[in-house]
Amino acid sequence: MSPQIVGSPAAPGAAAEPAPTSVAVPAATDGEALAAATATATAAAATAAATATTNGTAAGTATAAADPGTTVSAPALPAASVQATAAASGAAKTVVAKVAVTTTAAAKSALTKSALTKPVVAKAAAAKSPVTKSPASKNVVTKNVVAKPATGPAATPSHGAAAVTTALPGVPQALSTRARTLAGAVRRRCVDLARIESPSGDAPRLDALAEELAAGFCATGATARREPGPAGDHLVLEWEGRDESLPHLLIVGHHDTVWPVGTLADWPVTEEDGRLTGPGVVDMKGGLAILEGALSLLADLGERPHRTVRLVVVSDEEVGSPDGRRLVERQLRGAAAVLGLEPPHPDGRLKTARRGSTRVRLTVTGREAHAGNDAHDGVSAVDELVDQLVLVRDLAGQPGTELNAGRISGGSRANVVAGRAEAELGLRFATVEAQRRTLDNLARLTALRPGARVRTEVLSSRPAWPERTGNPLLRHVRSLAAVLGQQLDGAPAGGAGDTNLPGSRGLPTLDGFGAVGAGAHARHEHIRVDQIAPRIALLAALLAVPLPRLRDRAEG
């Protein structure tokens, strides 16, 4: 989005936003029961499959209710699998056992080897995806292809209940155990990504990191494409789901940081006292590494996500996604839900709402003159800008609005009346109404001095994402976390991000699925290493388990 000249009272930037979509939310008890049923039924399928395979019998598929009155076939998880590393050696293959399926596919993991039980090997076939080379490792990665589950009659209620009772304690433990085996590799992956400096606007470095990310995600089964951007390429990745007829799940992230090149020289990536610190580790290279780990875990199990997953990684999020926004917006069409990879609250809570955010540039033009001999002929742009900022601070001091004057520049020499000055402002809004009112006021700014001119530009704008009552997506995630032995909740966040857009439009949206830590944009930025494994397990479960009904129409 190119800078927009503000000059009308019609609240530029905000006017382009479509009206929020109304959302009908089911009762909380229905959502909780549904989320628990889907999680436990999928877990039941895994243990039933493992037991049947061990006894030499064939296991069928389990069913889980994804919507009231609707049954969704959930494939049995494999009894065992062996996943080989591609990040370290670039070469090992994975053989995965599939119950009630005659063939499987060999898969490569971008992370590490994992073997929890002895493999039961079925006939396997390998398939390659388009080759992607990483500038760091130069490994050739392949697309993981997993055979679709066999179809069969739905389990009877009595059989399903028995399977749930048997499997519920075991499968979450296995999922968490596998996540712990991957945690060390994910931590190392985060270190590697953080060592590729990628400040906003540095296209060559951002493109190098995009290449590395594409290689890692393709190793977990994704197809990837690069989308050129004026300040660095964006990435759009997709994983096939077990049920391709369902609306896709959208995940949004970014690979730019606020840290300039050279920051690593005096602040290297280090680990101490259980904290991994370094520029960009929590915002958001840790989140990208954790998602890669979750998808690697599923590939290790021989599984795919329940529905198609699309990931958009933009290169300009830290400056408001002026170009990346178009990619996010394009993928919103038909999405069942949207997840963000930003870090959660420091205590691990997810982010359920965000304030609106707008970057504005004030440019003042004056008239240069000799400051000693002809000062009366000049018009100081610096003096005009200072007075305008005082006015702006008063205008922005309305309820629900916050202002930060982030950068000021102007003038040339002390003996020259300044002919030009500008300021870049960051504004935060609690509501769409506060955002519209403040931008309207800024559009009306006029010069206080004869001969001066004031120009206002909206550089980027994100609408406010308000808190919504009865959040069924949060209830679903909370239920999955409980099955995994985690306590999780959500709360609104002060910052803005790419989830503002879907959240403002009423799409089921949650952010904060990235690494748990604190200090984003500050020198104490860090990740809590002990929280990597729980986040991997949670994301893997969320991708694999059917979603409940999240809106007023059945979406699977």
C-alpha cells in the first residue's frame, strides 16, 4: 500500500476497510463439549490403531463430531514412525506405518530424528516436490506425501466411547513426548534463523531468509511460492489437508525484524538460565521455528493437517505490512479461521483482540533564508512542525487513542531558516470509532504560519480488532491444551499485527501461537526454552484435530 495523502474528513485508511461481519456464536457449553469430543476421538483412533497393529489386526477409522449432527472421519494415527533429519545431513528418509492403508510415503523432516516406538513398516513410496535450495545449507528438500486414510463405516457410539476411554491418557502423552524430542532441534532452528539478520526494508537479507524458510517448510510437506515485494519477497505456503473439501486454515507470520544489520555484533544469540536471547528470537523467528516443528511432528507421525493449511509470511510486518497486507487479505477469502505466530502474552496467554494502529507522516514545508541577515524572509518548517506536534498531541489525547512521536527530522544548518521538516507518528486505537475520529482530525491540519504548508500521509493502517464475547475458537484451543496437560487462556493485546485485519472483519481469529517469552523490540528480547515443547504439541494438535463450528454456518 503506497502512502496515502490525507486531505478529506472521510478518515483515510479506515474508509477502505469493509464493514465488520456479524458473528453468531454458539453456546459455550456446546463449544467446550465439541472441542473435547474431537480431541479425544482423534486421540482414541491412535491408540486403537496401535493396539490393533500390535495384535496383527487391522484398525479402522474413528469418528468425531465436528459440528452438531455432523460426523467427520478421523484417520487412525500410525502405530509408530521414524523421522530423519534434513537440516543437519540433508539426506535421511522416513518410513511411516499406516494402519488400514496399503502404502505410505517417505518423508523428510527439517528438524530431527524421532523414534518413540519400534516402527511397523508398510509398503512405502517416495515422491518429490519441486526442488528448493537453501542458501545456508544448500540441501535439496522434498515434499512429504502421506497416503490418505482408508475409508470405512463410522464407529458405533459404544465402540467410540470405549476407544476414547482407552486412548485419552496415552495419545496426548505421546504427542507431548514427541514434541519434547523435537524441542532441541527447534531451539537450534530458531538460533539459525536469528543469525540471518533481516531488518525491514533490506530486500537481499529478507530474500535469503525467505529461501531458508521455504526449504524448511517444504521439508515438512509444503508447497511454496515467493511473492515479490518492493522491500523483499513474501512467502505463501500450503499443506494439503486430509479433507480438501473444507475451508482452509490460515496462519500469518513475518520474517522481518526491527533490528538493523550489525546488531548481532554486540548482541549475539545466546542461551543462559533457560532463556534464549537475541535480535528477533521472540518476534518472530521463534514462532516460525515452532510451526516448522509442529508440522515436522505431524510428518513424523505420517499425518497431514485435518484441512488445508496456508501460511503467509510477509517481509514488511514491522512497518505495518503496507505491501504484505494484500497477500493476507487475498487468503482471507473462504478461511475457516486465522492463527497468528506473534509471541503470546509473557505468561503464555493467547491474544484475543488488538488495538488498531496507524503510521502517519507529517511533512512541513517552509521557506529558507539566512538566519542572521534575512530571517524575516524565511518561514521555519521546524518551528511550524513543533507547534503542529503540540496540536496533534491534544487531538490524539482523546479516549481510546495513544500517540508516539517516533522520528523527527528537519532543517540543514543552524544559520539557515529550515525549509523542510517531518515527523513520523505511531497511533494506537482501542476502537474503530477512535481511529476514524483521530484520522479525521489529522486530515484537517492547516499551517499556523503564513507561507508554511502541512501535509499528512497515512503510511500504513490496521483496523482495531475488538474483543468478542463467547469466543468458540479460544474455547476449542483451551480444550486441546487441557488434553495435553496445559492450562491456557487468552486476553486482548496492546500491539497491532496482521491478525488485526481478519479479527476486525469478524473472522474467528487468535494470535500468540509463537514462542513464549518477552521483550519484543527491546534488548531483553528472549524466549523461554522450557515452553518450546508445549507450543509445538499445541500447534500440532490444533492442525490435526477437526475444528468445531466457529460461525453460524457449518464449516467442518
